[in-house]
Amino acid sequence: LVGVDEVDEKHLLPSLVNLNEDKALSEVLMYYLRPGKTMVGSRDILAQNETESQQSHTCAPQRITLKGTGIAEDHCMFENDGRVSLLPVGENHLCFVNGKK
């Protein structure tokens, strides 16, 4: 259950929306970019974080996990400091914003 305040707060955050060749699958996922850094990549760190959180009480970094050809384990990073920046993590990791590199 999500409270009204939480929903309203999310609508103020910058967000990413998925696109797909199949229009029925486009715009079904939305990723909110909270303040700070958000890593994007294919590495699934849920199981890793559960193990680490049992060993220490630190918070895991924000992460968006994407699967697909050409998605590196650590592909890129978004930084939201009031203005959103996209930072590729590797030289050969393709990143596009509104269809442009």
C-alpha cells in the first residue's frame, strides 16, 4: 500500500520509462531517479546485498537492473543533484538520451 504523500513525492522526481519495439511492452516500467547516484547495469545485486546486509548494516547504493544484449554489468550511472547527469561507466558502453548518444 502506497500513501498519497509518497505517490505525490515520486511524481516530483525525474524518471526513466522503458521503450520496446513492441508498443504493448513500452511505457510499462518507470524508474525514479532519487537524489544521489543510481547505477544501471545487468548485475543483479539483490542476492549479493542480502548477504552483505547480514554481514554489515550499510545501505546498498541505488541500482536499476536491466537485462539484454549489450548491457554491461555496470553500464552507466545517473547522478541527480537537482539536475540529472548521465555518466557512462565504460568507454564502449552505448548510452542514449532521447535517441541521441
